Amino acid sequence: MEHTSNYDHLVHIKSHDELALYELIPNVVWFFDLDKHGWWWGNQATVDFWGLDDVQQLIDKDLSGDTQGAKDRTAQTFELAVKNGLTIDPWTTYPNGKPKTVFMMHRAVLLGPEKHRGIIAFINEKVELGEQPENLLLVEAMRYTRVAATTFTDQGEVVIENPAATEAYAHLNSQPLPKGVSAFVARFADPEQGRECLAKAIADQGGRWDYVMRTTQGDRQHALDVRRTRHPLTGEFLLLVVEYDVTELYQALQEVEQARKKLHDIAMTDTLTQVASLHHMQEVAKQALDDAAQKGERVRVLFIDLDGFKEINDQYGHDIGDEVLKIVARRIQASIRASDMLARIGGDEFVILQFGVEDTEQVAARTLSHLAEPIAVQGGTIKVNASIGIASYPEDADNLKDLLKLADDAMYQVKSSGKNAFLFASA
């Protein structure tokens, strides 16, 4: 696997013949090939470190059991070395199965004729911490995790941070902080929220909260996981803050909410006539009936069915029929009060939901009058009449379903007795 696009500036070591001088170095020096995930070469100190007989055993060492996390950490080390020229990190190695924590310097290079990605590891100080080097293992974990991790004093000053945190807030380190603003608070888009978060974290011994943070990428939504911890050397109480960038999740949730609202709006509106849908009217009616029950008021339902609309569709076609329905909806809307609600519940059926019902007869008569006005269409003039049935709350029923049924029955009585009129269900 050849890599040239991003790494042309790196030193290219073509063969082992170029490495003779490294044998003169008494400290451990090895070359690691990332693309084959194995050692490329090591000096005698390296061979001794791993308890091997010769360098070929190092090159042939089977690393197939390494986890993907170990591979990812090595790749991160390479990229950091590419970017910074040199990295200095604590690593825990396991020669003969026993843990040894060492400080390593790494440089990035290209190896062999195929220009594999490689790192030169220089061990400049061995640290013997027995078999449980927890503190440095924690430092390693912080360094190579991709989420920002920082420890703060209770005054909000940084004690140590990993590269992810340094990169996320590099812009804040390039200028002095405003007076009275700690490093902890400065990371928040709203400084007052930062002060509140710091106070809560201290009082509650940690917690998890979401805030908008001022990162090098702009304002980002972060989930902050804050825990109480101790300084590994002094024992001082600190706050460990691990930040997870959840901006994309928030954006996805906002998109879902917008889509949900859009679908809700679509469901609330009749697509053709742009008046309310039956679903919308059902939502409004539930609250309206509850309010009317508390206030002792009436609500009325006017069920409107156009007379002879099927013949209009048959004679002029559905496109003309749709235009007629739009005009009918506008005429009914103009006939009712601003406080009333008009919904199309299907085909050529409309319903008026009327609140405060003193003038129901006038509204019904006005609706019939407006609908009776001729409609000019391509190919002629159309006259539309309607039959209207009216049901009242609470006299006739106490729920919308029954009110609609009673108003529908009254409307059919109008149709059977001559049409173009209105009738109360109670009559």
C-alpha cells in the first residue's frame, strides 16, 4: 500500500541498509510498519528489550492478536507525528507478558519500496511501575481517545488535557482570557452557563449535561460528562470533564422534529382546498368541547354536502371538479365567522365547527346563499347547491363522533326532502 499524497514530506527509508548507524544507539530504537502492522526493524537494544535472539524474530513476531483499538492508537500516533514532527508519550508494553510502562518518542517516516506508513520509536526513559501502572495507563487512554478530556481545578483552571481537547480549544489558548473568566467558563458559548455548570459539578460531585461550546469548529453541541477525581501525584481533588460532540445528533433530531412538524402540518390541512382536515378538526374539537363543558357553552357542527357534485365531475371532468371544490371552500370560509372552523372531511363534504352559537341559522343561510352563486368554468356555467345538517352540543351529543353522525343524518333528511336547505338534528 503506497501513500504519497499527504506524506511526501516524510523521510523515506528504502531498505535496512540505511539503518547501520542506529546500531550505535544504546537506547531502544525500533521501526514499526503500520500497513502490515508489524515491526520492520529494531536495533540490538530492541532485541534485548523483547527477550529475542535476533532482529528477524522481531520482524516475524505475530501481532495478529492485537485489537483494533491498538491498531487505531498506533495510527493516531503516526498522524500526530506527521503533524507535529515528534510525539512524546507514555506507552505500556508487554515483553514476556509483563507490563512495562515507558516514555517513547515517535517520528513518522515512509518505509520500504512501497512507502508504507511507519514510525520510529525511541525509548528514552524506562519507568518501572510494576504490573499495574494505572496512572500512566490513564494518561495513555486520555491521550489517544478521540473525545476531548480535561481535568480542572475547582477554580476552573486546566491541570492536564488530551490532544483532542487541545485541538478543540486551541483558539482560546492563543489569547489572554477576559478578567474573571476561567478556562472552564471560556469554553462555553454562554459564559454564565459555564459558571452555573462549574458550580453544579462541584456541588453535585459531577454530572452529565448538554451545552453549546465554543470550539475551533465554531459553536458545537457537546454532552459533558463531569466526574470527581484526584490528581495522581498530589491527591488534590479535580474535575475530569469528558466532552462528546453530539452536534450531528442534535441536528438529526431537529430535522426529525421539523419533518414531524411538516407531516403534522400536512395532516392538519386539506391538500386541495387548503382548509383544515378532519384530523385537525378532531384535535380542535376535543379541546373546544372540554372548554365548553367548563364554561357551560354550546358548540355546533354543520355538516355540508354539495348537491349533484357527481354530475359536475361526470360532465366537466375531475380537474374542473377540483376547481369547483376550491371555490366552494373559499365561499364557505367567507360565510362563517373568524372564530369558526371549516374542514373538508372528504369528497364534496365539509364541516363547520361553530363556537358560540347564537347566529347558527344566519351562518347556514349565508353559506347556502353564497354557494348558490353561479361559477364560470371552461365550457359553461355551474350552479352549486348544498344540503346542511346541524347538531348541537350538549343537547344532541357530548362528543364529536356522535355530533357528526347526527348532523350527517339531518343533512340526508334535507336531501330527501328537496335539498338546498338546512335542518337541526333536534328538529
